[in-house]
Amino acid sequence: MTIYLTIFTIITFFYIITIISLSKTKKENQLPSPIALQLVVNQMSDSYIVLGKNNNITDFNETFTKTFNIDSNNLKNMNLKTFLKEIQTSDSDIEKILEFSKKVKKENKPINFEHTFGGLQKTFQIEVTPIALNKDIIGVLFLFKDITQHIKYTTELEEHKKNLTEKLENTYVETIQTIQYTVEAKDLYTRGHSNRVSEYSILIGEKLGLSDDDISRLRIGGLFHDVGKIGIPDSILQKSGKLTDDEYSEIKQHPIIGAKILSNSSIFKEIIPIVKYHHERFDGKGYPEGLKGENIPYLARITAVADAYDAMTSRRVYRDSLPVDKVITEIEKNKGTQFDPEIAEVFLNILKNKIYNSNNKT
Ligand SMILES: [Fe+2]
């Protein structure tokens, strides 16, 4: 009898424990009450509406009525189009949003919608999600996310980034310019040479009908084409007598040194070919690589003509400047050997027509 009583007590104990734990589990899994749900949706920072049949508004949260300043009593069952007209949405935006409401597939990308509240413009991102019951779509959820601040911060951040990049670029250009001035300060006879090469190159580029970007490359390329001379000893740069073979070999390094100096910044990437190849010759007998014809970058071929012209018309430590008519003859003679014939021809026309007054040197 005692055994039966003990077994009965144990079974009763486990039964009670099971009942308690089952009731606990049920409590934990139960759905939140409608009141709790209502509190959550009303405290959401985003606005939403639910559209039923015929695009009638069947549900919305408080954020929506507050955002669009519309009476909740009027909003219930209001048609989406009527609502959009009520808040004075433009016809094109109404059309865009109505079209969007028809696309309720998941891959539908959000659209932006701008609305002005008493002079204050706000941007909303609208997302649309279908509400399905047993695979039937019974409504559409429209979520309005206010992204005005986000856009403002993104724009400010991009502006800040652009300003910083510009400052950095300016600083770099100034640094290279200082190097260029240092190079020219070493040799009085080449002072102003880079500015003039830049100007002549632009004249040729314009006559050839090049793009604004190419003209800008010619301008900067001309200014910095000899920057690599910073790495050549003064004893060679300023030598008045004839250079030895070794000295000449050293001088021929300046396009490579210049290209290396400029390669440290991405902003000079596009002018490096000018700097590196402005001493190449059309017949392949130039330096540093002996490139030939059209293998020489086009802008470098232009700078080469401008550079040679200025070298000939400027006074050097070892000779006086040559008169323009002699320089014209010299360029004519070297068309197709030293110079690209078409580019040389364009420059000769400029000189012959006196488009540029070579006496106006700085
Ligand atoms: Fe040079």
C-alpha cells in the first residue's frame, strides 16, 4: 500500500511540474497584445500606412498623421491619391507613387519622395511591402523613412572630403612648383622656360582642337616637364663648356627623375607621360627610351616642339638666342625626324601667322 502511495505521489509531483512548465512556455510564446503593438507602431520614428483594396488607407501610425499634419479621422479609408492631393503633391510625384504602389514584389527598390512643409523641404524614402495572408495579398504596407538629415550629412561629408582633397592637391602642386623654381634658380638662363613651354604647348593644343582636359594636361605638363633636373648636379646643369659623355648620360636621366617625383601623387598621373617623354624624337633617336613615331605619347610630342622652340629662342650660357626666322627654318628641317611633322606644321603656322608674339617673353 505504501508503495502504491509513493508511486502515486511521484506521478502527481511530475504532473504538476509539467503543467507549470507548459503554462510558462505558453506565456513566453504568446503574441503581444494589440495594445502593445499599437504602442510600438505609434512610437516608431518612421511613418507608415497600410493600403487595402482600391488603394484605400486602412491603417496608419501616429507618426504618419503628425508628419503630414493630417487628422486621423479623415485619413481612415481615404484613397491614396486623394491623400497625396490633400498634402499638395505634384502630379508627377502622384503618378510616380501610384505606379510604385502597384509594384509590390520584394525586389522593388525604394523611391525617394520630396515634400515641403511650410518652406522646409524633407526627403522621404518610400518602401513598399506586400501584406500576405495564406499567399493572398490583402494589403500593401507603405513605409515613409525621413532621410532628410541623412542626405544633409552625406552631402556635407562629401563636400568636406572634396575640400580636403583640393587642399591636399594644392599643397602638392605648390610643393612641385617650389622644386621647379629651385631648378630654374640654379640656372638664370632657363628662368621662365617652363612657363613659356606651357604657353606654347597650350597654343599648339588649342590649334589642334584638343579637349579642355588635354589642354590642362599640356599646361601642367609644360610647367613641370623639367622638374627632374632637381636631381642633376649643378656642375653639369650650369656647365658652360661641352658636356662629356658621362655628363650627358646624367642629364638624360632628368625625365625619369621627374616622372618619379610626380608619381608620388595621383593628381599628376596624367602628365607623367609628358614629363617622361618630352625628349623623345619622332625618328626614335631621343631619350630616355628611344620611342618612335606614334609610340611617343601625343601630348609629349607637342611639349617636345614647344620645348625645343623655347630652348632655341632663349639665351644660353654657351650661346645667344637664335632669331625666330632661323628657328622656323630649323623646325622645318627637323619635321619628321626630331618632331612629329603634323604638330611641327601646326606650330610653324602659328609662328608664321604671328599668332604668338615671341618678343613678349617673361
Ligand atoms: Fe627637359
